[in-house]
Amino acid sequence: MVKKDIKRFALGIEYDGSFYHGWQRQKKVPSIQEEIEKALSIIANHSINITCAGRTDAGVHSIGQVVHFNTTAVRTKLSWTMGTNSYLSQYISVIWVKKVPQSFHARYSAIARSYRYIIYNNSIRSAIFQNKTNHVYKKLDVSKMQFEAQFLLGEHDFTSFRALGCQSHSPWRKITKLNIFRFKHWVIIDIVANSFLHHMVRNIVGSLIEIGVSKKKEFWIQELLQKKDRNYAGATAPAKGLYLIFVEYPLHFNLPNKNIVLFSKNSKN
């Protein structure tokens, strides 16, 4: 009997999280993972299990999620992309595929993850972007937010910004980039770290919003880091404004770079 060759593939995934109960497969509710696995299983003609770079919560979106899976099926790139998409809803899309070595792991091979949080900062709400951004009607002082955000750069104990039910063994994470800028009525928060605790980005954003509306005094972020207590930080920002933008891997894996710039810091107001 001929033993079938097991191959590993990585996929780039884009999705609108508004219609799902998060990434992870769950009983009786729709999840992104379950829908993708079902579609891939049809294409492969055998059961497929996928592993993602980072599980996103209900309502969180992505233009840069990465997954890997093993298969014995022999299919073209078009089959793994367009073929799979034909079995997915309009809210999920496979945007690229790449054959990778067995040493590649979507989660553990990642060296950095980039998130973007989008705030619609206007006194009048938007009818179009209500499920894609967080509406803050009070004018945000972006310069104050940017100043305070810089205290989060580097490696810290982020206990004050982790969800109370977070299961991570360590609260230590390293943020390498945190930039905030305004584009007309939009306030954009870009954050990059080696990895994130549960709700860490949204809890940071919630605290920065309080700074932006001048509810907190200067150097408050420093105090929060020192307190190591979630009860002192701001409320968790809504999931609908959060996007997983890009996952970085070592260059030798040669994965496609398909991250999209929704807004540029250099854009004209």
C-alpha cells in the first residue's frame, strides 16, 4: 500500500467578524474556524483541521489572519483559494495560499502581530460603518493619546490590560509599535507586539479613549502599568473597531505580504 504524502499549506484569510461568534469553533453558534474547515474539507475530500495565528473575539475583523493545515489532497492554488471561497459565505475569503514546510506553525512560528483599531470620532453617528468602527462622539485629543501610549512601548507586565479570565501563563508582552493618528473623522490606533493577552488591545484602547476625552490626568498609563490591576484601567473598547492586520513570520518561510493600508499616517486631512 502506497503511503500518501502529507503536505502543509498556509492560507491568508480575510473576514468580517460581525456575523460570527468569534474565530474558535463552538457548539450551536457560527464561527469562522468551522466555516473554513467545512469548505476546505469539501475541496480536499477529507476532514481538514486548521490552526490560526491568533483567535479573534466575536465581532473582530481581519484582513491578515494566517492559518495552516495538513492534507494528502493534490489541488491547484486556484482550488485552495477560489474553490474554497465558493463554499464560504460572502463574509470570509481566502486571499492567498502557500505550501510550507512541516516546521511552519501559524501560531508558534509568528514573531509579531499587528492590530488596527478604528474609531469614528464625530458627533453624528455613521449608518454605514456602525459594525466596522467604534463611534466616539466626544472630540478625542490625539496628541494626549499618542503621548501616553508611548509608555506602553517595550516589555511590560500588562496585567492591568488583560481580561480577568485570560488563561495566559504570563502577563508579560513586548509592544514594539503603538501609533495614533487622525484622518478627518477617523482616529486610528496601530499596535504591534510579539503576542497579545486576551482583550489586551481593546483594554488599551479603552484606556486611551479616556485619556483622549480628558477624563484622566497625565502619566495615568504609567500608573496603570505599576498597579497591575485590571480594575483601574478603562472599559474594554467594542470589538467592532478592531482588525487583525498582519502577522509577521521569519523571512525564510517566504509568505505573501498582503497586508492592506486602510489609512495612511501621511494621508491629507
